[in-house]
Amino acid sequence: MDKRTFLKASGIGVTALSALSFGHLAAANTNKSSAKSGLTNIVGDIKPITVEERRKRIAKAQLIMQKQNIAAIVIEPGASMDYFAGIQWWRSERLTALIIPREGEIAVVTPFFEEPSVRETLAVGDDVRVWQEHENPFALVKQILDDRKIKQGKIGFESTVRYFVLKGVMKVLGNFHHTSAEPVVLGCRLIKSAHELQLMHKANEITLKAYEHVWQQLEKGMDQQQVKSLMSEAQQQLGGAGVWNMALFNEASAYPHGTRQTQIIKDGSIVLMDCGCNVHGYQSDISRTFVYGEPSVKQKQVWNLVRQGQMLAFETATVGTPAGKIDDTVRSMYESKGYGPDYKLPGLSHRLGHGIGMEGHEKINFVRNETTPLTKGMCMSNEPGIYIPGEFGVRLEDCLYIGEEKAHWFTSPPESLDKPIGKLVPLV
């Protein structure tokens, strides 16, 4: 699975698929491979998010709703449903939704025949309303609000809720109007707790260890799929879930998210990888650029400049600084070195970084015109790149979190092309 496919799938509860019957066979195969590679599971006794933590999240959401004068919010399956209620499910044409009222208990709407499966991961609450195939599921949303004495006001919809859901809900709610639930959801999910940071730290440790293993296994003649398979297997053996990988060689590395071109490793090849996994739902995202054999002078120069940009971004990311300034500062430095200007190639053609947590890409972004000030608990990727069409590209990516005053690494960038892995950094 590549990055784009994984990010698309992860938004619809791909973790719910883990219970399929082939899981035991996959585990057996992983154990055999693990014994051969020497890699062992390092997740150990890392604890998932607790029921009490989810209750506190719901209480915080309700407090924000009261301040924003929002009567209730509607959430479809995905990271936010898992975040608040623990439910790991997917989206289909049949409505499954989480309703969080401004006051009172949360409730879930789901098809009758899906109730037992939905309850398997439901961590908070017990109010599950079911509908039969011939019934209107949106009437259950109105019933939930009626039972909580909510007769009018604003109904917030998470930004990923599909239009037919919004339309169906609003059709049965005569005295309400819809609004964005973004202030509520982002108000909870943007700032990570100490426990969330621990889970992300472990996911990053897994991915970094896997890189170290794969780098030592690279051989001339390998194609992208062989390298991706090595990385996927290594992350799984180390305990990572939801593994995704991307590997770009030679000219293909100049395309940030890849190309269909088939490439193989040869002497002097650029090998650009972008990989990650999750631990109890919390993501890692690390990019590394290797050179197989002896690097050229230009490859060294570009790699060193990308690393310089990554360190500049890290140093600029202090509490109170607008997130967009981090992108501006690095882009300006690259322009002074002859790359760009702006998003032009050769140069940095994408934003400098993105938020990360339960999803690989979350708000806020390191991108031009992003005015949100950096705040303690935010987690971001720091991934400058330089891409030269027809030649090669270099990207280095490590994730950071904002502390009391400044940024801190989950993993520190590699020192040089000779030492291209980097290190795990203890949490502050």
C-alpha cells in the first residue's frame, strides 16, 4: 500500500478490517519472517487510549459546543469516531453515525445487522439506535435529540461528513440549521496529550528501526516493489499496524508522490522512501533519501541543502509563531540558493509539513498563509524537499511536537548521506 492509498483508506476505518479470517495466517507468516530477520515486536505493553480518556474528550467537546452555541455534532466513521467513541468502522451507503449532544450521553446510529460488530469497538456509552433496511435512518438522529430535550439550534457536521448525510439529517430537523463542527473536533484533536505523544513516539521508533534494517538490505537490481515489501515486513515485525510504504528511485524521485515508471537500483541511484505505520491508531511518517553506492557531488549538495532546510524549519517552530512562517523561512532560504522561487521547479513544490496524529495528514499545516500560532501539544511533519525534474529528488521527513517553548523531535534527522538513518529522541 502506498501513502496516498493508505491515507484514503485510513479515513474510513481501515483498522476494522483487522478481524478478517486471514489475520491468523498473516501473523504466522510474520513470525516466521521475524525469526529470519532478527526483528522483534517492540510494542510490548504500550497501552491504548482508555475509556476515561475518551470520556474526558467528550466532556471537552461538549464544553466547546456550549461556548460555540452548537446543539449537537454529527460524525461519520473515521478517525474522529474512533477518537471519541473507540468505534473502528467504515463508510458505506448505509448510515452509521456518532451523535454528540451539547449535554448528556452520546449515541450511535447504525443498521440493525451491523450493531453487534459496531459494539465490538464501542468504548463509551451504550445508546445504539438501529434501523432496518426499509426505514429512514435520519429519523433516529431526530429521536436522539428529542430524547435529550434538544429542539432547536445549530447542528455541527464534521468536515468529512458526506453531503447525503447532511441533507438527510437536516431534512428531518425542521427547527435547526447546520454549521461546521470543525471548532469542536479540531479543538479536541489538535492538541495531543502525553499518552498520545507516547503512542506516536512508539510508531516513529518502529518506522525508524525498519529503515535501518532496510537500508542494510538494499541491493543492485532491486525494484520499488521489492524495497517496499522489505519495509512493510519490517514494520509489521516490529509491531506496527496499518503499514504503508513508498519507494522512488532515480528520476522517479523527482515526483513527490511517485510515478508509474518502473525503476531499479543501480550504482549511484537515489532511493527516496516515505513510510509509516500506527500504534493503537497513532501514526508515524518518516522520509529518507539514500544513495546506493557513491553519491555524485550534486546529490551531496542537494541532500545537504534539504537537511539544512529541515533544521531551519525545526529552529523556527517556536510557540506563538504562525505555522506559515516555517514554510516561508525555508522557501526563502532555498530561493537564495537558486531553487524556486515559490513552488516552482527545480525546488520545493509542496508545503513544508502537515499535522499528524490519528490521521497521517491533519491540520494545521506548515504552508504559506497559515496564520494559526504554534501551541504546545501540536504535532507536525517537517519534510522539505528539492525536486529536479529529469534528474532526481531529495526529501527528508521527521515529525515533531511543540513543547512549552519550542519544537522537539520524535526522531532526529540523519547526519549525512554516509549516516542516513537518524535517531530516536526521548520524549521531553
